[in-house]
Amino acid sequence: MRLKSIQLKQIIIGLFVVILLATGTEGLGRPFGPELFCRAYPDSPSCKGTQLSCAYCHQVVPPELNPFGASIKSEYTQANEVFDNNEQVFRDVTRNLLSQDSDSDGFSNQLEIEQGTLPGFKASVPQSNRCQSNATSGENEYYKLCQYDSDYAYKKIWNVVCGEPPSWDEFTSFKKLAPDSKLVALKQQLEKCLETEHWIGKDGVVWEIGHYKIRPVGSVKSGEDESVIGLVDYYDDYNIFVYSQIAGHDARDVLLADYGVKREKQSDRTIYTRLTPVRLDDGIVMQPEYRAGLLTSFWTLGFYLNYTAVARVLVAQAFNGFLGISLATLQGLGTVDPAESHFEDYDDKGVTKPQCAECHRTIDPMTYPFRNYNGLTGSTQVLAGKNAEGLKDIKRLGDQSNLTPLSYSKTRMEYLASKYPKIEQMPEEGYVLGQKVANLREWASVVANSDQFAAQTVKDYWKVLMGHEPLAYEQEEFERAWKNLKTVHQYNINGMLAELIMTEAFGVP
């Protein structure tokens, strides 16, 4: 009875999100709108390292327009133009709006576009850098004002990264250093703090960053810290995530890893060890050659794919967790030619209806590369966890011709065809972030190498170090940081953090 109730709970959650994504109304915003805006205004922070939200022109979600969206509609009407994917027309029509203040918040639309705030919401306003307008900046008995304060940064590194303040002797010794020596000492202290349990241990800072990417459900936890009804151990996901973020490892492995990670305590210190990719032996059921980091983990396939035929829920969670893009509010939709993507209603959800197709012609092609990745279809024994009887013998699992849960299985579509007659026609190739991909490994590579992934990764740590998301006047430092993560630091989080602690956003009181 308990097992059935948990399964029902999972199915209800899955159906809720599917309905959210699959339901539409007449007059929805056009998916090409954000792309069109960013082609016209590419320098807006709202278009750099992220996807423009529909809230730029709509009241949270389409179709209702906010004041800025209504202004655009009015300008198109007056110009006798049709709102379509024409960049020059959009730029000409919206030029007259730049000097206006659509949401009456005291800031022009042009300034809000330049600052990355929402010109249609009064509560979203550009933040000013008080130091630039403060002629009395200087020093007080505690801090240097409106300039980088090494002493302030030193204490901040201790408190945020180490999780405790420095001792009085440590702080006074630091204060005596010469200015250049202080900058060296700051990075040395950061390196020490990045090895502490507060940062890398179970329930540490990095572990907590993984929460919204993994979204654990304690009621079904098995293994360590097992719940009353233990079904799945998602700590395996946390282990891979933390490993990818520490010790100079490649942060992209959170989506690209073909390996599992072992976590253990040695002398009160947490050690993460990368395991050789051997099916089952490393705790992962998926064949190594088809693995894609957390996208193909036991938890992701078991909870977010579950028994469903098309991986809409899984893709929505991946976009939200790793790119900071909410498909549920129609953010991140673009234009994909249905003829190229072979967009069809393969699982009879009504997604080709005009009011639904506006969004699903983009959403669904993102799910196609998950075609042969099996969740729980074919067996309920797998719910007992990776030690279930059906998962103990590699020979019994067989190859991709077997309908094995949590594996790459080409017979999955055949199994589902009795319920969804057209499902076998669904291709494995698809589109993600505007690029065509042949399979999930390519899908993961496009996402992991995208500007959006780098920007969201830096934003995760920015919020930890600064205590808030990047402010409008901090966008230059933020943009430089995520671009350098891709190039200078080669996705080494520790290197990126060493850069962040030297920014004005971190070191200016």
C-alpha cells in the first residue's frame, strides 16, 4: 500500500507539470519574441548569459500584457505592422518607446533595457551605485568606504567560505601586511577555506547549491539518512555534483560525467573519489556510453521521467536547475522549424493544437533525445533502489535491446506503442538552445558549453559570496566572471571564486 501511494504521488507530480507545459490559451505570446528583442538589443543584460523572460512584456505569463508589452502592441497597431519575426520592423517600432516610461516608475524604457530591469513592472527598477554618487566616500573606523577593503574581504572569506570568523590574532596579523601581500593572502585563505567541511562536506555550501538542481524528496530517501519509505538514494547525485565543483574539476561534468563518485569521511574530512565507469559496480545502472551526468541518474530518471513517454518534466527541471530558465513560465522558448524537428503529437497530449503548438514546437524537440532513456517502465522492483533483485546481476540486465529500468533501451518505444500508437515515430535527434543534436550526449554538451550554463553557475556562487543576485551596476563584473569561467578558468570553480573575491561587488563595503 505504501509503495503504491508513493508511486501515485510521483505520478501526480509528473502529471501536474506536464499539464502545466501542455496546456495553452488563445493569443499566447510568440516564442520568437525574446529572440527578436535580444537581436534588436543585444547589449541588454537581460540578453547576456540568460534567456529573456516573457515577463518582459507580459503579466508573468502570456497572454495578458504588462504596460511595456501594451506599448509595443500599440506602436505596432499605429504603424500598421504585424508582430512577426522581423528584427528591423521591431527595432523601428520600438524606437519611439525608448524615451517613454511605460510602467511609470521614474525610469525610461531605454534605461531599464540598458540596466536589465523590467520596463513593464514598477517594482523592477535600476539600482544605482551609491559610491558613484557619494562625494563623501572615504574611511570610517571600521571600513574603507566605496573602495576595495582587503580587511573587509578577509573577514568575509572567513565567514562565508570557512563558515566561521577569523581569530583575533589571525585578523591582526593580516592587517599588518602590506597592500600587495594582503591580496596574495586573501587568495591563500580562500584556498584553505575551500577545503573545509563547511564548504565541501555533506550539507555544506556546495551541497546546498545542488538542492534546486536535484530537488530531493526526503519521504522517499533510501540508503544513508533513509526515510520511513526508502525508495531512491539521491545522495549519488549530490556526490557527483560536489565532485564536479571542487578541487579544480570540470564543472560541466554535472551534465557530462560518465562516472559515479564515492563520498567518505577520513579523519573528519570528506573525501570524494571518482569511480571507474563500470555498470552497477559504480552504483549507476545506465550503460556508461550513454550516461550524461545528472541527466541520466537513478533519481532523475526515476523521479522526473518516471513512467512517462516524453521527457517534458525532466527537461523542464534540467533547464530550471542548470540554466536558470523556467519553461513553465514560457521562458527560453525559441523558434524551431517543425519540418526540421519533426514536431508531432507523438503521445496524444494535444500539443499540436494551435494554442499549444506555439510553445511545444520548441519544447518537444528538446525532449526527443531522451527517447530511449527508460525511467521505471518495465519493472516496479527497481523502486527498491540500486540493490533491488532485478539490478544485482549485469548479465540479467542485458544490452539496449532489453527493457531495463534506468537504462538506455531501444525497446522502450515498442513497449509504449500499445498506449501511444505514434510514439515509435518520435526521432532521437532534436533541438536544444537553437542547435540540432543527434542524441542526449550531444544535447548535454550543447547545454554544458552554453553561455547560460556558465552564467547560471557563476550566479549560484555569486549569491553565496555577495548575498544577492548580480545587481544592475554589477553586471560588467558578473559578465566578465562567467565568460572567464569558460575561457580563463576552463570551468574550474575554485579559479572563478578566486576572481570573484577580488571584485568590487565582494570587497567594497
